[in-house]
Amino acid sequence: MAKALGLDTQSQEELLKVERRANNAWSKLKRNKTALLGLIAVSIMIAMAVLAPVITDGKPNEIHPIDAYLTFFEKGHLLGTDEYGRDLFTRICYGARVSLLVAVGATLVGGITGVLLGLLAGYMGGITDAVLMRIMDGVLAFPFILLSIVLMTVLGSGVINVILAIGIAEIPRFARVVRGQVLIIKKEEYCNAGRVIGISHFRMLKHHILPNTVSEVIVYATLNIASAIISEAALSFLGLGIELPTASWGSILRAGRNCLNTAPHIAAVSGTFILITVIGFNLLGDGIRDVLDPKMKK
């Protein structure tokens, strides 16, 4: 293109630098306004979780019965108080720590296991693929929330068990995404050339197939964090998730269920933070998909 325009060597190099800057990940993400909005929302929630001891009094479980059911800004409580007089803003910030930890942890559990199974099934094919995928289909036959409830009943409550329950329920989805990519990639010419020269299966998977599935996994993992947040909230709302008095967005939502008529702000505040975070991760995931898609380069 540069030669066609009659540019000298230095001008060609400058044009190439401009094009690279325009097509790097951050520049493409900045051009996507909705993705940037999602990134801002997610960054705010992460900052709240990390800085919770700094921006709050650091006492999410301290009760003051005399101050129960205060609304916004009453007696210095930014978001009011719950049924025990606990500061809602403090509990929301500390709840963000738990909810985001569960979401990211469950995504890692489901992602790592699902990627390994998907690689194995897609690459080996045959009986290995058939057996693994039928197992995945069997797990997918259960509604996600029902499977999580069954796993929580078996494992018991607690942060680690919630992470395991949600993560195990997500394994089949990651496995199917990766398997589909592997079935396409292993037929590419560079993979055929690798097999001709006799490289090992491990080297083929590590250096040729896995790197080309990473973009799809990253996009799906980002979107999966949003669904994991909803799953944690649902389990905690049903009393099967995070144990009280530990704050999580789901447990706060559950507490607000019993006083919707007298103090609707409790459920509204928790639900709003869940909504904003889920939308933020979904918008960010869509933006990352566009950034990693080579067809989007212009």
C-alpha cells in the first residue's frame, strides 16, 4: 500500500507504526465505546473490593440494632443499613470481594479443567472424544442452577465449595468451546506439516493448537465471570452459598427479601451492584472478542 502511494522508506515505516498503534489491543478497545464502558464498570467494582478496608470502616459484620433499616445517607450511612443496623456500603464492598473471588475462582476451575478435556477430546478423536463428550452432554443435561444446588448439597456451604460447585458445572461448556476450535485447528496446513515431520503430540498441542484456542477461551471466560456472579447470588439467595454473616451480594439480596415492604433499599442496592457488574463483564467480553478477532483489523 505504501509503495503504491509512492512513499519513501521512512514514510513507509511511519505509516506502518501508525497502523500498528491503531490495531493494538488497547486502541481497538478504546474505539469500542460499550466495551470501554464495561471496563470502567468492572474496574470500579474491583477497586471497591480491593480498597474495601480503606474506603469503609472495615467492620462489615458489626451490628447496631438501634440503627436498623436506615435509608440512604441517614446518620452518615451512604447506602443505609440492614435489619441488624450493619452499614450496607461496607457490606457491599466486602461482598464484592467474595462475589468476585467466587466468580473468578469458579471460572478458573471450570476453564482449566474444561480446556484440558476439550484439547484431549478434540485432538485424540475417536473413542476418547466420544466418551468425554457423552459425559459432558450428560452433565449439560442438568439445568445449571439445579446441578449447582446438587453439588452444594453434597459439598456443603462455604466459599471454596461454592467455587467448586459453580466451576464443576461450567466444565462442559469450556470443554465444548475448546473442542470445537481444536477440530478446526488440527486440520490446518501447519498442523499437517508438523505431523509429517514427526513432532510429538505434546509439542503439537502446546505450541500449535493451544495458542490458537486462547482467544476464544479468554472471551468465553470473561463472559462466564458474569454468569458465575449470578450463580453465586442465586445459591446464596437460596441459602446454599456463602454462610452468614459473611457478606456477599447474594446473601445481602436474601436478607432484603424479607423486608421488601419496609426496607426495599436493601435488596435494591445489592441487585443494582449485581446488575452493573454483570452488564460490565458482558460488555467487556464482547469488546475483547472484537479486539482478538483478526477480521476486525482495519
